[in-house]
Amino acid sequence: MSTSAAATAASKPPAWQDQVYDLLRKNNVTQFAYVPDAGHRTLIDRSLADPGVHSVALTTEEEGVALLAGADLGGARGVLLMQSSGVGNCINMLSLTSGGRFPFLALISMRGDFGEGNPWQYPMGKATQPVLEAMDVTCLRSETPEEALAAVNAAVTMVFQAGRAVAVLFTQKLLGAKKF
Amino acid sequence: MATRTSGAEAASATAPKFVLDRRKAVPALIGRHEDFLIVTGLAGTSKDIAALTNDGAHTYTMAGAMGGACMIGLGLALARRDKRVLVLTGDGELLMNLGSLATIAILNPPNLSIVCVDNGHYGETGYQRSHTSLGVDLEKIAAGSGIKRTLTIETQDEITAGTRLIREGNAASFVLLRVSTVEPPGFKRDLDPANCRARFRAALGRAQ
């Protein structure tokens, strides 16, 4: 790398995903649960590289709902990272969150909305927000990096101070649609 | 060739034995229950633990969200490395989320033990047979998932080894406790999941 390129890289502000990670860590989130997903790559990779957190790869998203309840029983804070298709896998397990009044924070990378080229993604993409709301999870949509950071910041307060269940939806306008 | 056994005899010698009485075997296996934070599945195992602990504040017993017990235990075990966490769940509840065994094996918290009380049936819904009385072996699934310390208990004299396994060692453990279809103990526990959360956290010294 030339000196000028290195200087440019060093002065570049961190990507919004890095700011989200730093925000979560500043708020003592120590359990990061996920099914691997391109939209959450930065958060997943940072959790894997961070000796201060548990980075928990799941086989299905509903495992993460139960994991976060267990974390709360032990006084720890967690976040569930998933794609919109994974929301469908969580529905009955959210009975635990709702009935137990467990704090619940999910960050959801949307599929099947803005510019989606894969027809299989549309049913769950369209259903994501209605089914979350049906299970008493508040949804905050974000379409720009500024909105995303503000939404995660708001969600952290709602979840860990007020004890609510909140999902922040990162739309495809924000993330960009996958090419097919 | 020496003695030959028929195929039927060989099969019956290795067939799973569902003979232990859970009302005696579960308390004998656990020992001093106050040594653990305990998470249970639905129905049978929640009653086993509610009766054993008098619905204690160090227990979180479920009555819904089937398939979640092991992962609640994992989140709790990761959060409280200073405590031993015991998940007591049934064969039906565990069958609903076998992937959680794989997730637990990868994290491998040394303070987490899973005991599956396997009666081979869905007791709560009328004792329909479950997969485990039709050939599925959950200890082999746990071992194949990567859990390194596993054990099957079918007879009284095997219980002591299980008691040691869930209390000692430097890796997550799994015990398959095969029992008969005798009814679990009757016990009227608190069914409100939010009350149970609050009392559990309060007992651990956490605010609401």
C-alpha cells in the first residue's frame, strides 16, 4: 500500500457496522448469537475476534431466542443476528420472550424487499415485520447508515432499560441486494 | 463355534431398558440440587424438579416454547461461569431441537450438564411413543454432535457414575437417563414465566 493510500484508509471513518459493534460492546452486550449471514459479516467477524464476548454460531435462529433468555437469567446481555428468513424459525420460541418479559434484541438483515432477485425470499421478507409484531416484538426499520446506528442506539435503551423486545431491520436499501 | 445366540436374543440383550422409576432416579442422580442452577423442559421434567426443589428460585421450569431448554441452559452457563448449570429435559423436548446439542458442543462450557429423562413417550399428551422407543439413541446423537462426556443410565447401579459426570470435569456433559412410563410427581408450580424470571434473577442478586 502506498503512503497516501494508507493515510486515506487511516482517516476513513469506521463503517457503520463497526460503529454498531462498538455501540453494543459499550453497552455490555457479551453474547453474540447468529446463523452465518453476509449482511451481518462485520458484526459476526468482530465477535469472533473479540476475547471479551461469546460468539455463538447457531444451527437455527430459534436457538438464539432461548440463548438470550438464559443469558438474561444469568445477568448477561445478548444480541441475535439473523436474516429475515430466520425470523420465521423463531416464532413459537418468542412465547418465552413475551411471556417471561425477557429483554430481547435482534438485528435483522432483510431479504425479499428492495431489489431482491430471488423469488424464494419474498414470502418471509414480506411477513417479517407482521409476525414479529404479532409476537410482541417492536420493529425499527432503517434505510441509511445514520438511521441504522440511531435505531440500534434506541433499541439498546428500549431493550436493556425498559425490558422490551425489539428488532432492528436493516433493509436491502441499506445493505444492497444480493446479485443473482 | 461356541455358543450361539439367536438374533432375537442378541437384540433383546442390547435393546434399551426403560425400567427405572423417575421419581427415585432423578433425585438420586442430581443429589444436592442446591449445587446447581436448573433449567427444565416442559411437563415431566418440570414436575420432577418442582417436586425435588419445592419450586425453588434456583430453577427455571418451562411450560411452553418447546425445544428451548438446552439453549436457555447454554446462555445461563456462559453468563455464570462461577455456577454449575443443569438442564433436565425430556426426550420429546430434546428431539424438537437436536441442533442445540451441536451448538453446545462447539461452545463446550465446562459448567453445563444436560440430563435427558427419556421415557420413550410423550407423557403429557397421552403417552404416544417417541422416536427414542423406536430406535433413536439420544446419547449417540449427543456424542456425534461433539459432546465429549456422555453416558447412558438404565439401571440403579449406573446412577453414581452419572452423579459424578454432571458435577465434575472440564467439558460439557450429557446423560441419558432411561426411565419407565411411570407418572412424574404431581406438583403445583408457578406457571407464570415472568414471575419465574424475576424470582430467579432476584435469587442470583440481580435487579428486575
